[in-house]
Amino acid sequence: MLTAEERQEIEVELSHYPTKQAVCIDAMKIVQRHRGWVSDESIRDIGELLEMSAGDLDGIATFYNLIFRRPVGKHVIMLCDSVSCWIMGYERMRAHLTERLGIQMGETTPDNRFTLLPIVCLGDCSHAPALLVDNELHGDLDPAKIDTLLEGCE
Amino acid sequence: MPTEKPLTQSIPAGGEALSLQGYERLGGYQGLRRALQMTPKQVQEEVTNSGLRGRGGAGFPTGMKWSFTPMGADAPRPKYVVANADEMEPGTFKDRYLMEGNPHQLIEGLILAGFAIEADVAFIFIRGEYKLSQERLARAITEAYSAGYLGRNILSSDYALEMYLHVSAGRYMCGEETGLLNALEGKRANPRAKPPFPQVSGLWGKPTIVNNVETLANVPHILEKGAKWFQGLSLTKDAGTKLYGASGKVKRPGLWELPMGTTIREILEEHAGGMRDGVRFRGVLPGGASTDFLVEEHLDVAMDYTSVQKAGSRLGTGTMIVLDDQTCPVGITANLTHFFAQESCGWCTPCWSGLKWATKILDAIEDGQGRPGDLDKLSYLSTFWSPGHTFCALAPGAAEPVQSALKFFRDDFERHIHEKRCSWRS
Ligand SMILES: Cc1cc2nc3c(=O)[nH]c(=O)nc-3n(C[C@H](O)[C@H](O)[C@H](O)COP(=O)(O)O)c2cc1C
Ligand code: SF4
């Protein structure tokens, strides 16, 4: 079931568009903001509210990089793997992160604290390499800075 | 006289956004005041006369784009204007700077575009990762409503415009004009067939124009200071200033607003400070990931639409990615191709299947597993990533770095195959 708060946020979006379907991406993102990811149950609930089938919604959800259809850890780290970061040391940063966290790209640590994902260019190319920790942007990375960032995550 | 930098000179150093009061003090919303004394057609003409061309990559003349919109009492309603703030072209970071530093400049530009085509609703379509831009734009939109720049009877005129921020969920295809329209309608961001063009039948079948953030940011200044002034800003026949960027192993990677037509050499040597100590320049993608490599012999090319095209590449987004001699040309080509393969929407076989195949060949060459016919195979595959074989410009964009890398760095590709290794790795 969607919470009252989630419903209310979706209603605000509905007032901006002429069709219900137009807010489906927003709706999934609202749910994800509250719950961390979008479960099958949430897909059904959103579908009911917006008069869309679960299949259609799932097809849309899986098209977009920032909608998670699987649970993620408490902190989501997204490491930019695009060209400028690649030139400036992406592979070294990836090696450091996977070693520190003991997981590969796309995985979550067994204690559910961290999920590590690749992401396309973050538009911070003059400070490459860059990553997002819980949607906050950090550039000019080196292994020491990554360690500090990880230590800052509770 | 110091050169004018209309887009960036009022952006505070230190990372704060220019406030509404600050923007107004520096002439903000004067362009809108002036435009509201004109007819929408006159506003279109002023922008046409300025010579402004789209800064989103394709360089289409902005005034002309607007002029295709049905106007007057019989035009279908509502009409829409959209700011394309998706900025997912790898190596590009100019729109984020404009939005974070001066959100009202974009909002005023979007209102002006709206007035010029008699639009009823405006969207800013922004990528999900640009959190700070989203926060600053959301606040600025609220301020613009309170100050009477948005809503009904804008500045006591009879023009009305509603404006909303749409935060995307991430996919390169959302930046393609018609993919963006599908994304805004809550669908997968597959492109649409053209014609009909969005100006005639766009969002929910209504007339819609889509413009890049930097394009729109120029419009308030054109309306405030005039088309002639805008023409005078550039060094060449493409008008205005341009935000140029440089990333890679230069001494001072960054972003600079300079007269349109500044040379690659001046940008890389004077503004970016030249190459870092110990590394040498080998090539540059002049306008983002989807533009052809240029090399040493092109350093004196002027960075405007016409000159870069003549040199065999595209101005694109004007943000350059520099390749140095310590970085493997095969590796960089593989990285770029992986991006396009991953972001392909899957509609056309030459794109999704051909790009995937190309990544396998490139990875193999980089890993020392390349075979003699591989380069011909790559060239052949890339001929199908062209208009006519594919539905949108993603695949043609993917072809540009591959074909130009094979041209300029062929020896390096061949050496990988002969020596069965990447000499940058071992
Ligand atoms: C795959 C693809 C991605 C694109 N991404 C963007 C983008 O992120 N931002 C943008 O302004 N234009 C992007 N474009 C170009 C748009 O289709 C369109 O030409 C542009 O937004 C028009 O604005 P302009 O005329 O002001 O340049 C992209 C094009 C393609 C083919
Ligand atoms: S060229 Fe590629 S991205 Fe464009 S429509 Fe075809 S498959 Fe989709």
C-alpha cells in the first residue's frame, strides 16, 4: 500500500500533467525515495492509482537507469565510468572500491551497507574521476579520498 | 576592453547561485519586459536575426525552429516549451554550471521562448543526477511566480505561462528531442518518427519546442541588448559566445565562456594551461563523446559550427575531451563504444546489435586477442550507424569517434593486433 505521504506527493505531480501515465516515472521515484527501491507490490499499487498495467510499468521502470527494481544497500555508490573519468583513473578507483568493499560492480555488501553501481558521465568532467554517494557528487577522487568518503557513511 | 561574457559574468565565484535580486540588479528580466512590449512574431524575428544556433549539439537555428510553430487563434492548444537539461553526453558539463550558477537566466530564457511561440506550459527536463541544479531551479521557479514572472498576467500583460520541473530517471536517449517527449509523457524514451516535427505535433500531440539550456540562456541577453550586439560577440560568422570546456590530462581542466570561433589551440593552451607535465597531446573530441577526433594538425581550427565541420568533426556541445600519449586510443574508443551500446534504446538492429558487436571486437583488440580482419570489420559495421540505417542520431554519433580513431590512430590499433597486447597496460 502506498503511504498517505507518497500518495500526496504523487497527487502534486498529477496536477502538472494532462494524463495519469505522465507521472508514472515520478511516482516510482517518489516510492523509491521513501523505500529505497521499487518492489513488485509498489508497481501494482502505482499501476492501480495511475490506471496502468504492472507489465507496462515494469517495462518503463527497467528502461531507466535510476529506478531500482531490486533492494539496494543503505548507501548507494555510483562510480562514473564515462570517457573523461576513464582517462583520469576510473579503473584504479574501481579497483580500490571493489577491494575495500569486497564486492563487484552491481553488488551489495553482505551487511547491506553499500551497493556499488556504475553510472554514466556525471557532468563533473573537469574534476574527474567522480562518483555519487547517496546522490551527493564528489570529484577529484583518489584512493585516500574514497576511504574518507566511505568512513563518513554510517 | 575585456571580452563580454553574458552567460557567466554574473555567476558568483565560490559556488553560490546568483539570487533573484542579484539577477535583477544586473539586468535580469529586462529582456522579458522588453519582449512583452513586442509581438511574439517580433520576438522570433529578433532571435532569428541574432543568428543564435542550438547549443545542444546539432546547431539548428533557434529562431527558425520557433517559426515552424502554428500561431494565432487557430493553433492547437495547449502549446509547450521544454528546456532540455538532460546533459548526458559524456564529457559535457556546461549546462549544469549555468543552472547552478544562474537559474533565473534559464527560467527567463524559457519564458521568452514560451512567449515567442505563445506557449501555455513550460517544462524543464533535468537529469536525475543533477541534484543541486534541481534544488536551485525549484526555488527559482517559486521566486519567479512570486515576482510575477510566471503564472497569469505576467508583468501585468495578458500572457500566462505555467512552469514545472521534471526530474528524469536517467537514460541518454532522454536527451534526444523526441525521446525526451516520450519520457515526459511517462513512456520509454524511444525516439519518434519525424515528420511530424515536435513544433507541430509534440507533447500529447500539441505544438512543442525543445531547446538546450545554453541556447535558452542566451535569449534574455538577445532580447535585452539586441541581435546586432549578439552578432558582435563572436569572432566568426556563427554568432554569440560559447561555453567551451576541456577535460583529460590538461593542466587546468575547466569551462570558459569565450567568443564563438576561438581556436582549439587557444582554449587548450591558454585557458586549460596546456598538457600536464610529462604527457603529450594526441587528439581531442571537440564536442563531447559523439564527435570525431581531431589531431595536432587541427589545433588552429576555430571552434564554431562551420569550421569544425569543415575539419571533419562537429562542434557538438563544445566541451572537449583531450586524449594524451599516456592513454590508449583503443581503450578510449572501447570506452566510448560501450557507452553508446549500453544507451542504445534497442529499436534498430544496426545500432543495438552492431554496437554490441563492436564493443566485443574492441575489447578483444585491447586484451591482445584481436585478429587481422578486425579493423575492416569495425569499419564495415560502423557504416551502418548512419542516417538511413538508424532511426535517431545516437548511432551516427557513435560512429564518429570509431571511424576517426581508425583513421588517426590506425597504427596503434594494428600494433595491438600484431603484438597481441596493449602496450599502455603492460
Ligand atoms: C542520443 C542523443 C542525446 C541527446 N542529448 C541531448 C542533451 O542531453 N541535451 C541537449 O540539449 N540536447 C541533446 N540532444 C540533442 C537534441 O535532440 C536536440 O537537438 C536539442 O535539445 C535541441 O536544442 P537546441 O536546438 O537548442 O540545440 C541529444 C541528441 C541525441 C541524438
Ligand atoms: S539509432 Fe539506436 S538509439 Fe536511436 S532509435 Fe535506433 S536503436 Fe534507438
